[in-house]
Amino acid sequence: MAIRKLTLEEKVKIVHEAEQLGFTETSLKHNISARQLYRWRDKLQNGGSKALSYGAKIDPELKAVKEENLQLKKLVAKLALAVEIKEELLKKTSFRNGTNG
């Protein structure tokens, strides 16, 4: 059985199909390992469809910026949650003390 190179469009279509139907089912349907589908998905998410083309490498600077962006998003979410918790506690303590502030 000869190995066939898939086009960029085919890879993107297969990844989207895997996200909808499941990676195991899609890998069996297309005779591709599930791990390969996960790699394609990661490349697609991190570098766009151009990252899926044969021999393409993700720009290290872009990767670093995306990682920093993810860390900052997590930090903002953590701080927003802390503020929300403090506001709820403040409301509860104000209500217990009889002040409506």
C-alpha cells in the first residue's frame, strides 16, 4: 500500500471532521493514526492552516507570543475570579452587619 500525501485542504477538512465526530472514529475512517490527527490539530491551532503544509515550521517568536498570551489570559481569569469572590464576601458581610452598600 503506497503512502499518499494529503493536501493542505484535506488535512484541514479531516481535522475539523475529527473535532466533530471524534478522533478515534475519524482516524479509523481515513486510515491515519489518532496521534497524527492530534498533531495536525495542534499545528492548525498554533500556526494556522499554513502550519499544516508539508515541511512548514511554526515561527518560534509567534509560538512564544501565543504562550505568553495564554499565560496572561489565565492570570486575568484568576484575578477576575479573586475580585468576584471578594465582592461576594463584601456583600455578605455588609448584609450581616445590617448595611446595604
